Amino acid sequence: MDKVIPIDEGYLFDSGVIVSSTDLKGIITYANRKFCEIAGYDKDELIGKNHNIIRHPDMPRIAFKGLWDKLHAGAEWSGIVKNLRKDGKYYWVYSHIAPVAEDGEIIGYTASRRPAFATEVEEVIPLYRELLEKEKIDNINAARVENVDKETDLIEIL
């Protein structure tokens, strides 16, 4: 499957509930019809793929780190997420994700998502922009440190 190129155009998700389930590694094991409709994928294009197939690049990685930290601790997570459709458009959701346990052991996760309210989206956009900028700066600084390390290694070899 080709990489989806985001376009700055929203897709109207105004009713219904998206439901999906994943295994412990985030591989989609279930996708309801609404998920397929809103994400723009056929069910067979989603099942077996990592849930990050719909991750929009405007979403800061740290938001997902917090999500996974909570889920791995056995807790539920809720938040506003900007997702990416197959056609490159975006859609906003309020997502609630819960661990699925069997015999006391977490075996996967189930997410239910509704359309995000405009006020919720307006509230998170500045925060997500700020986090993305911080990530860019951190990545630049990390790259600089990596280059210095490589130069130091090269000098030690010479």
C-alpha cells in the first residue's frame, strides 16, 4: 500500500461510532463498517495492518506515547485525535481506548470513537502544534548530537 499524502481538507464525520480492535502490538483485528467508511479503506485493507495506518502527521508522537503508557499500565485512555483517511483528507475524533483482558491478561485493545466537537478540536490544535514544534527542535538537537558522536568516533578511529 502506498504512503498516503495528507491534504489540508477535512472529511465530515458527523454521526455514528467508529469501533476497532487491535492486538497488543496495535495490529487491527476488527474494524466496523463506520471505521471503513470514515477512514476510506475497505475492511481487508485495514485488518492485519498497524492502527497507525490512519495516523495523521499533525499528531505529535508524545500524544501516542501517553496513550500507550496508559494502556500498557492496564488503564483506559481518552482524547482528541486527528486521523488520516486513505484519500489524504483528515477527520477529528474523540477516542476512548480500553484494554481487553482474558483470564486476567491483557490480550488487546478496543477503541470507540465519535466525532469530535468543534470546541474540543479548537482546544487541542494549539497544544498539538506546540508539541510538534518541540518534537522538531528535539529531533534537530538529537541529530546534531548524533553527528557529533559520529565525528568523535571518526576522530578516534583516525
